Amino acid sequence: MKTCLVVDDSSVVRKIARRILEGLEFEVTEAEDGSKALEICQWKLPDAVLLDWNMPVMDGFEFMGHMRRLPGGDQPKVVFCTTENNVAHIAQALSGGANEYIMKPFNKDIIADKFAQVGLIPVGQAFV
Amino acid sequence: MTPTEYEYLRKFLRDHSGLDLSADKQYLIESRLLPLARKAGLSGIGELVQKLQGGSGALVTNVVEAMTTNETFFFRDKVPFDHFRDTIMPEVIKARAGRRSVRIWCAAGSTGQEPYSLAMCLKEMGAALTGWRVEIIATDLSQEVLEKAKSGVYSQFEVQRGLPIQMLVKYFKQTGETWQINPELRAMIQYRQLNLLHDFTQLGTFDVIFCRNVLIYFDQDTKINIFNRLARQIEPDGFLVLGAAETVVGLTDTFRPIPDRRGLYKPNDQRAVAAPRPAHASAPPRMAVMAGR
Ligand SMILES: C[S@@+](CC[C@H](N)C(=O)[O-])C[C@H]1O[C@@H](n2cnc3c(N)ncnc32)[C@H](O)[C@@H]1O
């Protein structure tokens, strides 16, 4: 089973994301900010990170920078998932090492599409 | 809705758009046509049917369009577009090296995501097509979806279905909550209203025809009829691309599936004489000449 770390300071968003990702057969762990997420990654890297941008303590962009420098840190697919919906932020995320980018609000179709886009799930995988 | 009214609407839709409704789709008719009837100031489906029988032109169009399913997204099913890039275009580029032009038809283009996906694929091919004349013609029954396609404006939700984020950044411009595809890509596509039930020989012949997720709504005879007419609009070495739930197998031998290339078909030789290329007389088609990069 592939693993996905959901990083978002809203517990509601984490819960929605978890339900969708479990439907896509991911094993989900959660973190409420970048620094908690980094601790988890130092312990064990996930296959995917669904990553909010604005969070207390450490934001998503800073977290990604640290994670990418960990041994093997180039492996996880990072999919931003944020209300920041302008080209400047998207471009910054991509040049900082993000693989995909979701502009909130999101739903299961968008998550499935974006995860398929980066090869985390087969294209057109149906929900169970 | 009375059984007579339902039967009338079934036949009406089959005649006008090819839509083949099974005997139990009353709920579909009601959910789509009741709002329309109300908006037209009619009491319900019964009165709507009376108006249609009386031959109200605008209403006919509205009813037909309301019953079409326009759902689409960028790079839908992904694989056909990989085939387009890796199989179809390399072959076309070789075969048409002499005249350096390619004609592509999106036969049910809906709101534009499919033709624009093709346009983006072609753009991504860059130097291989420099100096080529590329013509993409996108047609649809519905005028409403064509208007949207022409505008090239999509919601944040729509640009997140199937479109890789890199392509969004590269080919779209953001205005507030919406995204518009670049003028350069819009200029690659020519839109025309066309009912696939009607004659389409005037479009001329094509190297590639995308006809996806529209034939599924039609009955078998209509499918066969359209396949046979498509065969006359395609170059002998051209490609037909169908949707994931569509096939020619068991219906016609005017096309044959290409092994290991799901959704791709080649015309068979015994087809009728090809229609001539179009006389570019009336309106000059928008033919984008691919610029170098
Ligand atoms: C589900 S969409 C498919 C769009 C796109 N080809 C795709 O695969 O995503 C079907 C489209 O076929 C159009 N359509 C339905 N009946 C048609 C007809 N008789 N002639 C031409 N287009 C038709 C509808 O208006 C609609 O836009």
C-alpha cells in the first residue's frame, strides 16, 4: 500500500483528504504543520505528500525545501493543496520541487486526477 | 409525463441528435427538461411536447442541447493523447513530409478541452512541426458549448481536471477566478456547428479524426452509418480515435483496430472513394502555421 502524508492546519481538510485518499487505497498519516511533517519524514518518507502552504510554525514551502534535502527526499511526490491560486505561487512551488498543484477547493476527482498525473495511481482508476 | 409524451420525446431526440434513450429514462428527461420548460413559461413536459409538435424552432434547439451530455476534460483518459504524440504524429510527420500539412478533426469537441489538448500536444512537439500548416477543426451539435470553447475560458475546477500544472502555467492566463487559454492556441482551432447525423463531406478529408464519447449515446445503426461516413473523410493512412467505451468491432469493417494501441483505428482499403479536400472558397480556414521556438 502506498503512503501519503497529509499536511494541513485544518483538521476538517485533513479529514476530507484522508477519506478521499483512503478511497484511492493510500495509507494516510497526518501532520498539522510543516515542522511536525518534517519530523515524520525524518523517521520515514512517504510516497506522496499532500501539502498546504500557509500553516503556523513552518509553512508548506519551507517544509518541502527541508524534506527534499533529506536522504531520499527527492523521491516523494509533492502535491500542493492550497488556497494560493495565482501563477506566482504555482511557479514558485514548481521551481521549489513540487510535482503537482491543487487550488482549493478540491474534491475527489481533482485529487485522483492530480495523483494520476504524477504516476501515484493508474489513470482512470475508479473509486471503490 | 404520460407514456405517449415519453415516446414522442424519445423519437424526437433520436431524430434530432441520435440520442438513443432506453425505455426507462423518464427521470433523465424530467431533470433536464422541466427546468427548461419552466424557463420558457410552460406548465410542464406535457405543454413542452405540444409546443414541439407545433414546431417551435428555438425550443427544438434548446431541448436537443439540454439533453446532450457535454462532460469533458483536458487530456481525457490520457492514453489517446500519448498515442497521438508517440504513434500518430510521428507517422503523420513522416507520411506528410512532402506537403507539410496536417488536418485534424475533433468530431464532438464539446467545450474545447479535447481540441485544446491536441493543440497543446502539437505545441509541445516544437521543432518537429516548424513550418507545418496545422488545421484543427472542432465541431459539435451544441452552439452553446462551441461558444464556450471559442472563448477558451475555464473555471478553476475545469483547469484542474486532467491538465498537468506545468501546462496550466505555460498555456493559460489567469484572470481572477478563471483561466483563459493563450490566443496562439485558440488560433489553431476552427469551430463549427455540426450534427453528426447530417452530411459532413464539406469538411474534406482528415489525417486524424477524434470522435470520442459521442457515439456511445447512439443506437447501433446510427453508429454504423457514422463510421461508414467517417471512413470517407479520412485519408487511407489516417487515424480514427474513439472513446474508451467505443469500438468499431462487430459493427463495421471500414475500420480496423490497431493492435496494442487502445482506441486507435485505421481505415480499411475497401472504403468508398475519398471525398476531395475542401475547396477553401467560402471562409478561409484558420490555419495556424507553426512558428519555431
Ligand atoms: C460527452 S461529450 C464528449 C466530448 C469530448 N469528445 C470528450 O471525449 O471528452 C459529447 C458531445 O457530443 C455532442 N453531441 C451529441 N450529439 C451529437 C450529434 N448528433 N452531433 C454532433 N455532436 C453531438 C454533445 O453536444 C457533447 O458536447
